Amino acid sequence: MGKSRSDLHSNTDVKMEVEEDVKPSVNDLGDKSIMGTPMSAKVGQDEYDELCAMVNAIAHPLASRKMAKKIYKLIKKASKDKQYLRQGMYDVQKALRRNETGIVVLAGNVSPLDVYSHIPGICEEKDIPYIFTPSREHLGLATGHKRAAILLLIKEHADYTDLFHEVSELIKRIAPES
């Protein structure tokens, strides 16, 4: 009839060899991953302007490129200790209900809008500074994950107090007047 399953799978004479120079590395990909998502949060002014053009209607106040860079730096420092960075809708909402304070960072390119449209109102009620950045992918990369993040709460820590206060003051200066 034919070969049995054990005969098909027990053939050890055939070996598959892959040359080392055929395997793609991170350097071969450049700054793009396979899916086209940026591998790093470093972007030029033109690229930043393109990202800003794709933000949703409620993304105000939107961080400038220079300010976004400081925010990403703060997120990177806060991500070293999980207690000082809340990530995701569930964790941030729970932290806000429990009156935890800090800086709320929202991604500007989230769709559908209803997912997080109530968060700026909660932040204004509790007098918590909040800011939008143009890309959820860059927020995820700043936390050290490949997964995109739509919402973060950064709490103050002694390791990055100066940067935390600097970013907080910048946000309060550009915050919308109530």
C-alpha cells in the first residue's frame, strides 16, 4: 500500500541544514519588523508629522516630538519597577479608582474611540495630568514590550523624580483650560 506513519517520520538520513547567513537578524530588518511596525521609538520629524496626522479626534493635548521623547524616556525608567507603571485599561482604571496619582499617557491612534474616551474626564476630575502621544506602538516599545499600549499611568519614584516633575510641569502648561 504505502509507507506507514512510523516509516515516514523515522527517516533520519535526511537532514535539513540552514546556513547562518540565510537567517534574518534584527540588523537585516533595519528599523522595521516583519509586520511593518517600528522596532524602535526613534522617529524623524517627517515621520512624527505622519503619526500626528493619524491621531483620533479627542487626542488633545498632543505631545510635541521633543516632549514625546521625554515621555518615552520617563516610561522606560518607570518600566524597570512594575509597581510604578500601570499599563492597560484595566490596571489604569483600577489605579484611578483607588486614587493613585501620577501621569497618564494615552495613545492617540486608538480605534474605536469609545474604548478610552472617558479617561481624560476622570483625570480632569481627579486633577491628574494626562497627555496623548501619537503612536500606541511607540508606547509599547517604551515599556520594553513588542505589544502596543494604549494607556499608561506613571507613578513617581525616587530614581526619576526630576524627569517626572519636568514632564508633569510641561503637561500642566499645555493642558486644556477647563
